[in-house]
Amino acid sequence: MTLYTHTIQVSEQTFQRLFRQAQAKQTTVNEVAERTLTRALPPSLDHVPERWRADLQQMQRMSDEMLWRIPRTELPAERVALYDTLSEASQQRTLSLTEQQQKGEHSVEQSTHAIGRTIRYGYRFW
């Protein structure tokens, strides 16, 4: 693993917390800071299926409140039916530009909803 050096400014209080934690764990402030940052950052999407990456990247920019709304909502039946109809039609013919756009919009919505529900019920992608 390549290590990078970057200087950051933290408050005296934050530094003291890092320092005390390092002493308690008999390690360095750098190691405590790296572990803390690693846990606080969103997980890497490297191991997520390609088809979900764009949706997950978009979700990383959402507020926690918005993220929790996703799995708690149900998609309207007519939207699900339209997506299913367009998916079936795309297997038999080339969709019109309007149909492709509709299918794409519904695909993102359904993927985001499915990912949110999956995470809600405990599956982790990382």
C-alpha cells in the first residue's frame, strides 16, 4: 500500500482525543487518525456490480434523511408496470427515444429503490 502525506488542521480538542486514543491503544496518532477516517468515509464502490455504481455514487451525495426515505417508500404500481412493459418491449424491438428515456428514468429509480431496500434489510456490498 502506498502511503501519502497530507497535512490537515484539527482543533486542539480533536488532537487530544486522537492522542489519548493512540496512547490507550499503544499506537501512533497517525494510525488512529487513518482508522478513524477510513471508518468515516463512504465505502469504496470497487466491488459493487457496475450496473449499480452510478446510482450508489448519486446516493453518496444524498442526505441521510433522503437516503432513509428511499427504502420506506413504495414505487407506484403504474410506474413498475410501465418499466416492465418497456423492458419486455426492448427484448422484441428497438425502443423509441422517448421509450428509452422513460425506461432509463425508471431504471435508475428502481435500482436506487432496490439498493436502498437491500441495505435496509442488512446486505452490505462492501
